[in-house]
Amino acid sequence: MLQSGIATLDERLGGLVEGRTYVLSGSPGTGKSVAAMEFAAAGLEAGQRSVILTHDDPTDILAQAEFLGVDFSKALNDERLILLRYQLDFARRFMRASTPDLAFEELTRLMGPSRPDRIVIDSVAPFLEASSASGGGIQALMRFLDELKATAFVTYPGDLTAVYDRRLEPLLQRAAAILHFNVDRDRNSSIEIRKVRHEVKSTAPIAFRIQAGSGIVPVASGRRRAHDMNEDTKRRILVMNLSRTFPDELLAVLGKRFDVAVRTDVTRAFAELSGANPGLILIDVRRDTLEDALALVRQLRQIQSRAPVVLVTSFQLRSTDRARALRAGADDFVAADTHPEVVLHQIETSLRRGHTALEEEHEEHEVPIVAQRGDDGHVEPFDEPSFINAVRTHIEKDRVPFFTLVTLRPKAGSPRRLADIAVKSMRVDGGDLSGMAEEEVMVYLHSIRRKDVTPFVERVREEWRKAGHGELDVDVASYPSDENRIRSLVDTATAEA
């Protein structure tokens, strides 16, 4: 058995089976890439050869590894570590290739003459995007890994229980284990062992945090479970269709298995709770109703509702937003377009678990280190000195300061108008910040890495074009990857002030 690089995970699994593939799922920012780096580093420490295929710029990987206490430099010089990056048009080229095996022939050539002992695919998304409905790309990936005979970590950017995609079946069926990375409600993360093919010591979730200089370290969970519900209670589900976007198909499927009550306003929903406590509560959430949904969850916990609460979302929740939802008292998340059978499985799992609360569950949710919301809810961008000071505060006081700075410069149009659009595209309550200089808008995206910035930038560009303006110049710097550059910006602004 091999060491994964995460001691607590090795204790649970008894180590990794050599030559097998392990799938790491989870939203951006939950720790998958950190775990993958530690997996590769553990191989190097054991005298093995490792390969990492990633979306990230190799310089970002090196900076992040150094920040976490992992030194890849010597291994790169000795060619015991090979860093490879997907080309920007990889999916298009892969899709148009006469056979998907051509891409893996090129990958084999780039890895060099010596077979690696460990390989990281971070993430599998490009192969999935380029696959046809039959999943030819994933099948070719599995053939490649089988022939390589290396122990593999393959990451997937999402929750595999929240989506059914037949193209993934070859990977999931042959995986030695599926490890899901989630955000804990006390801002720690956890690893859920959702599938494992060999007998293990324990499948209990592993609570951890990411610590500068140490990487992934375990923490005590400090949790207790609610009392079990009787069978009649478990049959009752309350759907809070407050945004009126809850999928009709899903309601129909739920109605065949459970006694479902649908409420479209809070007053009637709370009346339902007082009359007959349901076994589980589903709340539909849009991007613009997230804060209302979190307030509702807190109210449910304030009235001592012990039912599990599952948020049904039509968009990808950022890891920090998931953490806030968990701290408020939510228990799980479901994507609105998930196959109904998968949703049924998640609901049954939540019912078996019951609501999981902290020993001392607080009503207040954690407030970001720097907040940017006025008393009336209006968000006013910081001036440049205040914005720089806010960034400095995060560097100095965040436990693990992972963030990205985005600078937006309009080629035409008002920077003030651009700032308003940027604010609407941010997650203000998730800790994002905005600022204005003379001719540009600055945005701090909390807990977001460079590779995850694209959706934000595209939202801003789309709204800017709708407003009748032209193109934007966009500059991106991530911490800790661009630490020297960001610190230089902070220090220069301080000197000028």
C-alpha cells in the first residue's frame, strides 16, 4: 500500500492500492488540488516519479506548493516531477482528432522515457467536455491509465452525486475510491469517503484545514447528530419553492415516493412546520436569492427545526458560500438539473443522517474579515487606498490567504458604470470586494484561484456589452502564486500614501 500524503486519509483507507485510480470530487476551493499536490509530493519523497497534468500555470503550481510547504523545484530539475498544462484549445483539438488515442500518445511523449509511478489529472473536465455522448474521451483516458499502470489521482470539479453523466461511468466504475471534498460549517473542509473497493478501517468523514507551511492537517469535528426520526416523519418533505423555479419533473418524482407539501411563501411554510414537522426541507435557490435562502435556514434553526435542509441550486455554489450555508444550518446541496433518481438517493442519504449540528450552534454566521455592504444594503466600491488596505488585511489576517485580484480597464465608457456591473457579478456576502482607481476597477475575489476566475470575467463582459460598451482589458493576479507582485502593489500604495 502506498502513502497518499495525507496521514489521516491513509489511516482511514490503510493506504492506496498501487496502480489504481482515485477520484477526487468537490467544488472549486475545497482542497482537491492541494490533496493532489501532496499525493505527488509523497511519491517524490518515496523516490518515485510523478506527473501532474493541470489547468494551472506551472508557476502557479510551484508557488502554491511552496506556500503549503512542498518543494517541487529539485524534483523538476532532476526530472522526477513533470508538470504539464492543458492547451487553451485542448477540448476543441481533442474533439476533432481522428482518434482520442492521439492525445495520449502525445502525453506519453511529453512525460519522457521513464514511466511515472504517480499521475495527477487535475481536472478530468477537458476530457469530458470533448467527449461525445458515448464518452469516448473518458474511455480513452481509462485505457491510457490502465496501460500506464501508475497510481492516479483524477479530480472532478463538482459533486458526482448531484449529476448523472453516463460518460463518466468508465471512470467511476473502475475507481478504487471516490473521495468527496466539502466545506465544513466551521470553515474547515472535510473528505467524505463515498466509495472504496477494498476493506478499510473506517469511512468516517475526515475534517481538515489547509494550513500555510503544512498543507492539509486534521481537525476535530466537534459534532453531534439529531435524534432519529420515525418513519411517518421521514415520508414528509416540505418544498419551499420561494423563487418558483423548483423543477416540475423533480416534484413529480418526489411525489411518488414521499408526501410532498409545496409552499411559495415563508408564512405558509412556517405554518406547515408548526402543524407537522417534516422529515426534510428542500429550498430552491437562485443566484440572486442566496442571501434570502440563508436567512430562511437560520430562521428554521432558530425555531428548533431538526429536519435536514437541502438547498436546490441552479448554479455552482462557491466553496465559501457552501461554508456559509452549512454554518447557517443547511445539510446538503443539489443541482437543479440533476437526474431525479440521483436526487432521490441524496434525499434518502440526508434522511438517514438527520440534521448534523455543532455542539454549540450559533445563530450568527461568520463575518468576512473585511465587509463591503452599507447599512441600506447598497455596495459602494472602496477608493484605491481603502481597497489596498483591505487586501493587506487579508494577507496579514486570513488563516490561508487564497484569493485573486482582477483589474478591469474599459476601452470606452464610464469606469463608474463598470464598477456597478462588477459589484452585481461579485459575491459580496461571500467576502468579495471592489475598488476604483482613476481609470480602472479593482476586484478582490475571496478564496478563488486564477483558473476559476473566467466565469466572473465573462459575466462582467456580457453585461458591459449589453450596456453598449466595447471591450475590456483584464489583468489577473492570484495569491500566493503572484505574491511578490501583489505585495509590491500593496507596499507601493502604502509608500505613496
